[in-house]
Amino acid sequence: MVEIVTTTGDVHVVEEQSTHFTSASAHILIQEIMVCSRDLDIIKQKTNEVEQKLKNMINVLGRI
């Protein structure tokens, strides 16, 4: 058994299998990639929102 800890603290315990790459393992990998991609999109959106707020603050401070 192999224990995998993600950056969010989730722990996945998986059973070691043969080194063959199966359709099922590919499907699981694709799902994980899609979740990571969605999370990265959310982070990008929030980063852009924070950047815009900071620009607005700088503009306001520049007028004072």
C-alpha cells in the first residue's frame, strides 16, 4: 500500500499494482488533472481580483 498526501491535506491510500497503465488508471489520472485544473482556474481568478483591488487602492492613494 502507498499513502499519498495532497497539498490540501487529503490522504489517499492506494494499493500498488502492476506497472501496466490501464484504462481505469488513466481515467482516475484524468479526473485528478481536471480537478487540479479547476482549482488553478479559481486561484487565477482570485489572484486577478486581488490584483484589480490593489490597482484601485493605488489609484485612490495616488489622488490623496
